[in-house]
Amino acid sequence: MRSHDRDLASAFDDQADRFERAPVQTDPAALAKLVAAADLPPDSLVLDAGCGPGLVAEALLSAGHRIVGVDLSHEMIDRARRRCDRFGDRATFLLGSIHDPQVGAFAPFDASVSRYVLHHIQDPVLFVARQATLLRPGGILVLSDHTTDPDPEARSWHMRVERLRDRTHTSNATPGELADLLTSVGLESVRMMEETFTLDFDEWFDRGSPQATKEAVRGLLLGGPLAHGFRPRQQADGKILIECWRATARGIKTGR
Ligand SMILES: C[S@@+](CC[C@H](N)C(=O)[O-])C[C@H]1O[C@@H](n2cnc3c(N)ncnc32)[C@H](O)[C@@H]1O
């Protein structure tokens, strides 16, 4: 396993329990919006790339699709298997990377979906290209992630905060870059949906894999520029909420 993948596996083994219960990840309205934005044909065979504890897989299975979920973290895969057990052989979960040959054995897929994975990836084009390769012609690729500000100063501050709170964080894309990633691997008819969500700073920090103290990250967060996609607001009681943006981009593999 590559060293970044080893770091990811270990970080997500440690945070799997808190991640599975986190308000942003479990929000049923957000999951319903993701399923609607994916807009998949009935009974699609879907690759859930970086499936985590199976929250997205469960939403897609409940909508009538079949799932092959893959994740580097065994704690995440164990949780996904337990969560989706009731769907029987409509759900399969594999421990490993999306680049492993075992994933290819299930191809071609009707669709591939990843949520909140891209900002942990070192080579986003490779990550998206791998999924595109595994699709049938006409297959659908859905990328959903927390986005950042195109302004270099705001973006660089946002990335510093994220990386200090989570050592496996690589980089957030802007909404436009999410769409461009799909186009760069040959997908067409790209659609984009953007929505807000709110992080509670304490809840968010406490389930991270930090490389700085909470006080240091709080200070950097409150002292930063205003950024689209990552805007802290301190409440009267001292609690900090962060107003964020998430984008979901969807493209189709033309087969040309
Ligand atoms: C933030 S979690 C998101 C989990 C899930 N998609 C969700 O939204 O609930 C990111 C997950 O991606 C997994 N991951 C990152 N890179 C991966 C790769 N190359 N192959 C498989 N899983 C990967 C990590 O192990 C982690 O569990």
C-alpha cells in the first residue's frame, strides 16, 4: 500500500465511529439530495468509491440500486457491511483501494459515486480517470465534495486550517474544478448542484486527525479572510459554526 493510503487507512480506522455518527455525514436530507442529483437509471450497479461506513451506499440501496463499495479502512468497511447487511447480495464491500484489480472484476459499472473523498486524494485526475475506466459507455460519474474559494489567498488559508485539523487532507477543489475534472477524463453533459452545510467547529475538530492543537486551529480559523465555502461565525455563547459549500458534479461517459 502507498504511504498516503496507509495514512488514510489508519486515520479513518481511528475516526470511523465518530464519522459514522457525524451530523453532516448522516444528514438524511443531504443524502436524499445526492441520490436525486445522481439521477441514476433504475437498478444501477454503482461503485461507491471510498464508501466509508456505507451511508451513501445505504441511501443508494434504499433507492433500488446495487452497490460495490470499496474503502482503504477496515473499520469503515466493517461498518458498511453491518449497515447494509439487510440488502443481502445487492451490496458488496471490498477492503482496499479503488485502483486494486479486485474492483475491476465487478466492472463495467452503470455509475460511480464518491462523496467527501476527493479532498483526501493526492492525484484527483487519476482518481476520477480510474472510475471513468470502470464505467460502461453511457455510465454516470458523480463527484460530491466540500469546495473552496477560487481566490488564492482565501483558498490557501482554508487549506492550512483543513490540513492542521486533518493530516490526510490534500486539497479542496472549487466547484468549477470539480466540473473540469469530469471533462478532463472525457465525460460530457456535466451538471452541477451546489448547497450549503454547517459544521460545528468542536464536533468537526474532535473527529479529525490533527497535527496542531485545537486552540491553534481555532485561532487560525477566526483570524482568516472571508472565504467562499468556509466561513466561520462565532455565536454569542462562544460556539463556532462554519458555513460551508458542497458541490455535486455529474457527468456521462459517452463511449467516444
Ligand atoms: C471522508 S470519508 C467519506 C466516506 C463516505 N464516502 C461518506 O461520504 O460517508 C473518505 C473515505 O475515503 C476512503 N478513501 C480515500 N482514498 C481511497 C482510495 N484510493 N480507495 C478507497 N478508499 C479511499 C477513506 O479510507 C475514507 O474512509
